[in-house]
Amino acid sequence: MRTVLRLLPLSLLACSVLNAQTKSQDYSAVLRSGTVVEAMFSGGIADVQVHRLGPMEVVELTIPAREGQAQEIHVRHLFDVKAHKVYMNDLARGTCSWMTYTPTDMPAAYDPLSFPPPPPDEKAKAAKAPRESVNGVPAWVDTQDGPMGKMKMWVAVDGDFPVKMELTREDGKAITLLEVKSIRHEKPDAALLAVPANCSTQAQGQWTEEGISAHGEANIDASASGSVNLETGETKSSADVKTTTKPQ
């Protein structure tokens, strides 16, 4: 996830989630994303539905099974900012657990509308930037060179959130990392944000602004990274896990 975020214009990342204004909004959105954690670690593109009602939000995503995978990825995350919890319901495997959630807003990787606003100098730049619409949303366009190619971002004129992100590598091939398909600014059905049944198991670790950190009772030390394959446009990941146990 951090690999993708490093490709974004640095000026748009200057404001951290901790310093962003906490938003109390009601909306629903549909998007396709290669930047959510599940996409980064499966090599697929996620179809995502977002429903936010004030301090609570449900994000449901699916990624079709790829070659060598037994089944699709189908998960439902329920974020509760006030309760400092995120419920993680794996609908494909029938499991559910919850984890401590420390951010003061929703995770931008899953909900572009909660992306931190650009600083004042970037807003001034936006006034002179080219304008285009993405699926009916008026946006200003920012293009910058990065270590993996040219990053182009469409930022909503009303709301200052990314509606599309596209990476163009040196041979001219464009890779879409994010696209917001539709947005409805209205209260979603509260039933969509019900806490899942039989979800009392607490997962080890916590969900922070940096992402998910986890540990187990067997003293498992794990590290992982994700990246974008510029040859194919796919994402990939790697992980190192070391396990030690205490003497009985």
C-alpha cells in the first residue's frame, strides 16, 4: 500500500489523516481499485462499494479468483470511528473478527472521499489546472513524474478527493490504479451498517494510519510489501515471516 501512495503527488500527501478535518458525511460510492490491501496482495482489481453514515462506514469488495486461487475474495469491513473498531467479515470463507481502529477518519485507501484535503498552495495551483470530468464528476488534473512513471490524478473540484489515478510507464502504457464510478450524497440505509452477527473474536494487532499491524501469541514477526508490475499492470506482494515460541 505504501508503495502506491509514494507514487502520488507529494503535495497531496503532505496533510496526514491525523491533521485532516474529521468529516461527518452521508454518502455511497462505487469504485474500482488496485490500491486496497486485498488488491495489492492478490494481484487483482477490486470492485468496491462504500456506504458512510456519519462516524460509521461499511466497505464491501470483491476480487474474482485468479489462476491458482481456489475462490474469490469477498470481504466486508465495517469501520466505527467512535467505538475505535473495525469489523472484518470474510464472506467467502464465513469468518469474522474485529480489530482496534485508531484513525480519526475513514481509511483513504478504501474511501477516496476521506482523502486528506490538499494544502493551500495546491488549491491555488488547481485554479489554473486543466479540467476534465470523470464519470460526471468535474475534476482538475495534476500530472507529475515519479520513480515508476508519470502519475496523473483527477481531483474533484467539489470535495478535493481523487476520482481517478493513472500511472503511465515509460513505454506509454497507462495503468488505472483507482476510478470512482459513482457517488450518491444521501444517507444510506442504516441496516447496511449493522454490526455482523457472531463477530466477537478480537484479532491480534490494530488498524492504524499506517495500515494493519498484527501479531500473535507465538511471537510472529512478519513484514510485507506490495508493488505494481509495470510490465503487466498487475500488483504483487512479498512477505517474510519469522516465528519463535517461548519454552514451555
